[in-house]
Amino acid sequence: MTRHIFRRYAGRVEWLTDEQQRIWRNYLAMTDRLHAALNRQLQQDCELSLSDYDVLVALSERGPLRINELGQLIGWEQSRLSHQLRRMRDRGLVDRQGHEDDRRGAVVGITAAGLSALQTAAPGHVELVRAVVFDGLSVAEQRAFGVVVQTALERLDRGGGD
């Protein structure tokens, strides 16, 4: 496909095969379109963003968390998480306890309003994920998909993405 454009790298890079390139591009298109669809669904159902939803799910499952633990759990950089939490606090979805200057000691938790928004959002969210990702896949295909995702995550956790 585009390998001819990068001839100067020949011998130094093992390019994706045409089939791997097709799969990779389809994966990127799928994730972009799925994120957009999930954002639309959440906005329509309860005026949450997908980022709001990610934070609320983590806090509802784990309870109040230190900010750095929350960031590690959802895989976000400190600055992104800080901005997101500030916006969510302003809307009453989460609260923060601890000293403003001590990020290590600050704990964030879900509020009653945040839990209510999550309960409103979850059914539509699950319906969309099921319809787009899992419906029509056999149990074996779902397991294979799970293995692919888990393998990639483990490689990233070992530093394969740096």
C-alpha cells in the first residue's frame, strides 16, 4: 500500500503486510466511530461525555480513589484527569476531599448526582456496545477478540507502547 513512500527506511522497518494494514486501519476507524457513537448516545441520554462516563464507572466500581490511582486505573495523564475532574466537580458529579495542593492525598468520589447520571446512562451505553461489538459474534469469536485485546493491553503494560 504505502510502503513505497518509505523506501528510505527499507531494511530498518518490518512493514505491516497488506492484510495487517487493512485490519489496523479498520480497527482505527472502528474505535473512532464507536467513541463518537458512544459520546452521542451519552449526550442524548443524560448529557454526559464518554470521559465523564469513564470516570463515573471507575468510581462506582472502586469507591473513592486517590487521584493518581484513578488516573492509573483509566489510563489518563495527570493533566487530562485534573481538567476532567474540575469540570465534573463544577457539575456536581464528583467531589474531592483532601488538600487542593496535595494531589497525592486528594481523594475523589462519586456524588449522588453522579450516580444518578450513571444509572441513567448505563442501559443505553450497554445496549450500544452490545449491538456494535458483540451481537452476531459466536462465543469463540468473543473469546478470540478478548484474547487479542488482553494481549495488547499486557504488552502496553510491559512498556511496549513507549
